[in-house]
Amino acid sequence: MAVRKSALACSICGSRNYSKAVNEGKKGDRLEVNKFCKYCKKHTMHKETK
């Protein structure tokens, strides 16, 4: 299986703060993680983008 690199964007401000290696096998599921956003200065939900 191939691995691709995906960005994680803050759901509040939209900035792409993190990158993550993701398996290409599951295309329907988008990763959602609670991470610290340095622009909002708080923990927010980050969603996988293309």
C-alpha cells in the first residue's frame, strides 16, 4: 500500500499546522484530531485536507 502525506488544518482559523503520513487504502475516512493551534493559541479540532 502506498502512503501519502496529508495536511491537518485547524477547523476554526483554517491554517495548516501539521502534516501526517496517511495510508491510501481508506479514502472515505478523513482524520480528525484535537491538536494545539499556534494561531488560535488553544486546542482545536484539526481535520485532514488534500
